[in-house]
Amino acid sequence: MKRGVLARSRTLDLEQPTGSDRDVAPDVAIVDWDAGPPRQGRTVSEAVVCRFVAGLDIVAILGAGAAAIHLASLTTDWRLEGLVVLLGALLASNFLRLTGAYRFRHFSDLGATIGRALLAWLLTLGTLFVAAFFFEPITATTGPWTALWFSLGVATIVASRVALHRQVKSWQRAGRLGELVAIIGTGPMAQRLLRGLNAVPGGPRILGVYDDDSASLPRRCMGHAILGSVDDLVRDVRLYGVDTVIVALPPAAEHQLVETLNKLTVVPVDVRLCPGEFALRLGTVQASHIGGHTFLNVIDRPLRDWRWIAKSIEDRILGALILAVISPVMLAVAVLIRIDSPGPILFRQKRYGFNKELIEVLKFRTMYREQCDADGEQLTRRNDPRITRVGAFLRRTSLDELPQFLNVVRGEMSIVGPRPHAPAAKAGPLFYQEAVKHYDTRHRVKPGITGWAQVNGWRGETNTLEQIRKRVEHDLYYIEHWSIALDLRIIARTVVSGFSGHNAF
């Protein structure tokens, strides 16, 4: 179907709201653009919060049991009592889930969250009390300490729920709860979707609607602002931290669907597809449920929820430890640079970071001060006259990269990831973005000090298109196959052989 026909049919199918937007969509969270842009910050992961609270409850129950055993003076066998505490923690874990104590939507209601948690705790103690009539080991451990355990358990549960309630309210005020969703499409399928999302209480926060024919469309669709084309959406994902993009294009627009998905692969966002005939060509895919609707998962963020937390912990802990170990080496290098040539010790250069944000990458200065290339327009080459004597040694051994552990500790970079490139970097006559079609896809994770491409020999000059394409190919492999084990493998290979090589200069 031609785009012109699509545009005319969509214009006719658009339903204009009567009255205010609140009358059209009273239950959905509509982003008010007149009040300013939406929040910029990571959306709180409900899955991570619920699992963290579950783990904290088990620790609290075990801690309360240990304290009760220690404080009670009439205990007969603390080992048996310890087994009862473990059994109680296991029972409580199951009862807390059965009573719905870990449903995120209840955390904002203080009475509901405390009531469900206390009900589970009462069921736990009741089950242990009944079991004491049938199992001799449990009967032998009953005594004053159980009442103390129960009381301490109530106190910790109430205190944790009050603290959790306050934190959830704080997240609500900061606009960090609920997925920030963008919709692609304005035709009948998109209108049905928006109508359904509008009717769901506590549904996702809808940033707006996007369509490549936005210039010829009305300003709003089903009460939501039409904010531009898919290219504009790519920009807004980077600006406003969109969590999920839902593609609701007509099944007949197969070519447009493919183009849209290709454009969205360069940003760290989950992409969900409204089911249609096109979905039959995608092969095996998983499904997601948003606002009571089912969508097909066609693109996932590389790192989310626990994977993002694990990667962050790895970077901060390893980064701090490595920084502490190499600090004497960095001090010695700083002295050598100061002796070798006048100028600053550190060289700062703007490079692309996560989500294509510009970050200031730190390196030891290896060039003469007046010849430093802050924009990275001229790549380093063999026997480069701009490089100092100490700088040549630092580059051959990659010691010039050591200050980037400060970037890691600051959260701007990872230890392992695609290397950050300067905006003006070129492969031959072409900018990297022009040389490789899906080059920006590598910005879906934080850049790294070392990476899969580097340990496989793809570092140094990029005089040909093949060199940068191989780098990006290895970067995308790393992103798709990320694991802590892979990171540790890359770090080990870097330590063993990655600090120098024929491509390091």
C-alpha cells in the first residue's frame, strides 16, 4: 500500500476527543507537555523492588529469630530452635506470596501492604503452632522465645512496610513509577490500543504518539499528543528515557514495519509489536502484557532489571579495587608525563557514551600539548609525530587508558564494553555512522575500557571500512551475548595479552 493512501486513511480514521483530555482518558497517565518534558531518569523496576523486598523479609525474619533465641534465657537447644526459625522463614516466604504481599501496586497503600504482610506472618506462626502438636522436635522448642520472635517479626514487618511506602511515594513524586511508553501509529489499530490503555486504571505513562505522516495529521490522537516521526522518537528515547515503544502499524505496511524496527535497534528501549499478520514472519518470540493488552517482544534492552544491577555492581566493585591497585602506577606515569613535556597530565576528550550521550573520557596525555586533538578528527597512526616519547610507550602498553577507571567509578563507563569513539572519528573518508549501517546499536550499553573487539585484535587504526565493520560486529556480538562470565573472560584476556599488540601505537 502506498504511503499517500495510508496517510489519507489514517487522517479519516483519527478520532478527535471531545472536551478535555481528562474526559477522554481519565485513568491513563498522559504526559502534560505544557508543564514541561517528562522526567529524565531510570524507571523503577517493579520486578527488582519486589524481589529485593522479598529477600529483605527473609533476612528480617531470620534476624528476628536469631535475636529471640539469643535474648531468651530458658532455651534448651538453640540448634533445634534455629531449624524452626529456618522452617518459619520458608513458610513465611510462601505465605507472603500467597497473600499478595509482593504485588507492587499494593506498596503505595500503607494499610494494604502492612495487612497482607501481617496476615502472612500470622499464617506462618499458626502453621508452626499446629505442627507443634504433631512433630516432637517443634514441640520441644516452644517457649517464651517464640512470643519474642513473633513480636520482633511484627515490628520489623511494620517498620519495613512504612519505609517502603515512603519510598514508593517518593518515586511517585519523582515520576519514576510506571513505564514511560510511546506509541507508533495513528490508524485503527493504534486507536483501539490507545482506547484500551486509556480505560486501564493505573496504566502506563504515555509519552505520546509518533507517525511518519505526522506533518499531515491532527495534533492529537485519542487524547494523546502526536509528537513527530519515528526519527523524532529515536531522539526522544534518548532525551526522556522512554522504557517501551509499542508499534501499532497496520499489517499491510510491512515495509514500513521493517524500516521502523531497524531505526529502533539503535536505542536502548524495549520494542513491542501489536499482533498482526506481520508477526507470523518473526519466528519464535515472547509476549509482554502492558495495561491488560498483549504485545510481541521484538526488541529487548540488552541490560535490564537484575542484569543491569549485576553489571553495575561488577563495574563499581571491580573498578574501585583495580583503581586502588593501579594508583601507584598511575602516580609514576603522571610524574613521567610531567618530566617529558609541558602540559596537563590528563587528556580529556568528548566521546559517545550510553544512549549516545557525550561523556568526557579521561586518558593520560600522550601528545604534545599544542598538537592534542580534542575532537578526534585525526586518528593516531604509526610513527605519529604528535606523540611524545613517554606517550609512545604509554600507547604501546595501553597504560594511557588507566584514568578511565575513574570514568567507571563515576558510572559513565564500564570496564568491559564497546570502546567509546569520538564524534568526528572516521573510517577512511566516512564517519563511523556512515560506514556501518547499524553503528549506533553499540550505544545501547555503556562503553568500556576493553572489549570483545579489542581482545580479538580489532583495535588501532581504522583506515578501511572493513576495520570499523569488524569492530562493530564484535561489539554487537558482545551486547547480544553479555554475561558476567564473558566480562571476566575478556578482562582475563586483556590482562594476559591485551595491554600490548601490533595494533597498539
